[in-house]
Amino acid sequence: MQTVNSAQNTVKVDQSAVNAQQAVVNSAAAEANSASAAVESAVTSAAQNQSNVQSAASAVQAANSAVSDQQQVVNSNSAQVNSDQSAVSSAKELQASAEARLSDYIVASQAAATSAFNFALENAQKAVNDQQDAVNAASQAVNTAQSAVQAQQNAVSIAQQTASQAAAQVAKDASAVADAQQRLDALKNNGSNDNVTATAQLQSTISQLQKQLANDKQAAQNAQQMLESAQQNYDHATAAQKAAEEKVNQTKAALAKAQQAVTTAQANADAAQQKVATANADAAQQKVATAKADALKALETYNNYKNDNGVPTVKTPSDIVQQYESYINGNRYNSPQVKSDCAEGIALNGGDPAKGLMSTGWTSTDGGKTWTPLLKTNYQATAQDKAEKVDPRNMTAAQQTEITKFAAQIVNSFRDSFQSTAAGAAHSYGKVKVSPYATELGNQVIDGAYNNSGWNKSSNATGSPHNENGMVTAANKAGLNTGFVGENLSTGLLLDPASLHIAGLKQSTSMADVKQSIYAGILAMIYQDVENAADAPLYYGFGGHTEAFLNDPKGMNGISYDDNGNQYMTVTIDKDGWVHYNFFDDGHANAEVKNKLAQGATTPENVSAAQINNAHNDYLQKKVQLPQLKPLQRLPKTG
């Protein structure tokens, strides 16, 4: 953006130069036409005055040469304008390309972030699905183990029942054998032959019972073994069930962990998307805010240009350079033609050539309660300046800065009228700058040389109201290291109600009154600078103040011709109400003072029609673009 602004500023400056040079071409062409007419007139009366013909022909040749020279300057500046305009276009293209790349980067970053978090979310969800399958499989294993346990439990019950029945049968058989044995013993004790048969039969029964007992014991032993085996199988099944249940618990824990990972991944994805959306919304909002600021700035620039910042441009007669050269080359003599030119200069800037500007007056229509100045120039005060009340002898820093910029722009516009031609540029060097520290330094110089020095402007050893030694001393004390401080000095504001010296008058002064007075004072020091009214009616003519405002290296009151320095101008109203226009050169100042002077420094200048048109087009373009920019809506937070 800085590259574009820099290039556009260059275009504006060069376009201003083109306009100025074109004006010179037009002026020179008019001179050529005038001279041609003089030739024709001279030829008609050639018999009477042949020298007039030759003089007029020389004028034609000189004027045509001036036209050619100035046209070359116009062509050169036009080429520079085209080159600078190309630089502006290139810079704008670079800016648009950079913005497009930034937009692509934001989109790509958002897509990459979304893809990465989606990938993480998919992996986390897959882990959940896998763990859910594991839980399902483990649960199935538990069910199978539970069925096996139940089956073994049933087998144990059956084996237990079988073992119990076999044990009961063994006990029964043992009881039968014991009974039979008891009866057999009883028979043997009787010794009766009749019992032999019974004994044999009983013995056979006992043998059968013993055999049955042995079989039943074996059956009971087998049943016990089956019971022990069933119990072992049951224990194994129970252990398997417990292991399956532990596996289920483990897989459920893993599932919960995987589900938590999904929740975390989803939260991260939502947070990332929210962050990207917020960043995009902030960027869009910033773009809208910047566009609004740019549009407002463009409108402010256009309005300032359109109103010329409320500062008038010093208008000059078409032959002012020629008449000024006549004054300088004639040992600073103001010829009748020079005086006539100066009267024309007053008229061009809204004054009355029959009254001038040095002898202003006041009038009252309410018996002296309020007074209105009779001073008239082409200055058009703004409503703000009319409404702002000021105390000229106690102005705020902002008010003093404002009148300094106002005066500097007027002085620079006067220099423009000379510097636009080669002949005029020889009598005007550089432009004046203003800065906060320059204004502060100006106050220090005026305090040291006037307000606090006891200097008597009307009566002193030098015979001049200027305290030159005091100004140099104060300037060097501030670090300028200079041997000269330029100064134009006027006895006061032309529109200062205090100058009426009316008892009880409390009429206030507006900023418009101060600016009108300063403008009129500068015009007077340019066009009414003859010190003795007896030498020129209404003081019309050039003088030392004119030379100082021009910074004429060929005059006696130039300010600075140092290529290594900058010219700074300040406007200060001292305690007596006198207005000091001071000029400082920082060519020999130390680095610290140079840096202080440069901070916030500007070169106030009038604007051209081309600059006004460009500013208007710039504003219209930004105004059209603004509705197309809409801030993005922020996404709601998820969670």
C-alpha cells in the first residue's frame, strides 16, 4: 500500500508540474501572439519607425523561443507523469496479486486444517468401532463360558446324585452282609444239623451280598471319580467365565478410552474450525474496517483538496518575473511599470488597487459595540475558522501550528509562480517546511530575542526592529549552529480588535480574522514593500520582504541556498502583537536537532485541478468497493 501511495504522490507532484508548465506555455504563446501583433503594427508604420519593427520581431523570436523551451519542459514532465502513472498501476497490480495470494493461502490453510482434523477424527472413530467389535466378541465369549459353567454345574449335580446313590447302595449292601453274617454266626453256634442247609444257603447269600457290595463299592468309587472330574470341569469353566468377564471389562475400558479419543478429536476439530472461522471473520472485519477508513480518508483528502485546505493561492500578474527582474537588475528600483504590476497583484488577490492593503480600517453599525474590518481579499474563510475564537497573543500550540501551515502554503504558492519558469526559478530557491519542533524552536527564538530580552523595536542602536543578533544567539542556543535567521516582521495583525484602542471593547478575534490578517500581511509584503510612501503611492513595489519570501539568491534578503539543509518557517505573534515570519536552515544543525525538526515535517502546497480530480476518483472508487465487502459471521461454538 505504501508503494501505491508513494507512486500516486509522485504522479500528483509531476502532474502539478505539468499543469504549471502548461500555464507557462499558454502565457508564452499569448506573449508570442501579442508580439506578432506588434510586428504587424510595426510593419504598417515601418516608414515612420523601422526600429519598432526590429524590436517587435526580436520580441516574437524571444517569445517563440520561450514557448519552445516551456513545451519541452511540459513534454518532459508529461513523460514523467506517464512513467509515474505506470508505477502506480504496477504497484496496484502487485498489491492485488499479494491480496489474492493471501486469500488463497487462507483457503488452503483452512482446507489443510479441516482435512487433518477430519483424518484424526476418522482414525479415532475406527478405533472406537474396533473396540466395540472386541467388546461384542468378549461378551459372546462370556455367554459361551456361562453356558459351559451351567453345563458343568449340571454335570456336577448329576455326578453328585449318582455318587450319593452309590454310597447309599454300598451302605445298604454292607448292612445286608452284616445281617447275613450275624445270622450265619448264630446258626453255627447252635450246632444243629438242621441248620446246615440254612447255613449253606446263608453262606451263599453272604457271598452274593459281598460280591454285590464289591460291585457297588466299585460303582461308588467310579461315581466319586466322575464327581471329582465334573467338579474340576466346573472349576475350569468358572475360571474361563471369570477370564471372559475380565476380558469384557478390559475391552469396555478400551472402548470408553476410544470413545473419549473420538470426543477429544471432535472437540479439536470443532475448535480448529472455530479458530479458522474466527480468523477469517477477523480478517474480513479488518478488511471492511480498512476499506471504510480508506474511503473516509479519501473523502477527507478530496474535501481538503477541493477546499484547498481553506488556503488561498497567491495570484501574480503574467509578467511578474519580468518586472521583478527589472527591479533586481535595476539596483532594486521600482519603475512605474513595476509599481503598476504590484497594484495589479493586489487586485488579482481581491484587494482594491486604489486603497491597497496596508491602510485597513474598521466600521461599526451599532454605536461601537461591535466593529467590522474593511479589509478585503479573495480569502474565503471556512465556517470552522469563523466560529473558532482565539487570543492572538496566547495561541495554543495547535492554533499556532495551523497558522504556520497556512502562511507556509501561501509562501510556497508564491514561489511556485516563479519556480514554474527557468527565469523565475533563478530568483526563488526551494520550498519552506513546517514541523512541530520548528514551531517550538521559533517560540524559543522569539522569547529569547524579543519577549524576554528587553529589545525595543522602535528605538535601538541598529535602527531596525529586527533583533538579528538576538535571534542568532537564541537559534544557536537551541542547536542550529547558524549565523543567520531570516525574518519578515509586521507590526501586528491587520484585523486585531486590540488595535482599535477602544475602552471597554471586548470583541473577540476569530481564527478567520487571524488568517485573513496573515494573508493580507503577506500580500502587502509582496506587493506593497516600498518603505517610503513618498516613493510610491500606497507603497506599491517590491522590497526586502518580497525577496525573503521568494528566497532569492540574487537579492539581498535570501533565506537559505544550502543544498544540504532544509528551510523551515514559523509564524509567531509576540507579546506586543507583532507578527514574526521566521526562516531557519538546518544545514549546520547537529544530528539531534535535525531529527527533531524532521519529525512530522511537511511542505504545505496548493493542489492542482488534476490532484483534485484524482482524489475525487479515488474516493468514488473506494466508495463503490465498500458495499461489496461484508464481514463474515462467526461460527457458534460447539461442545
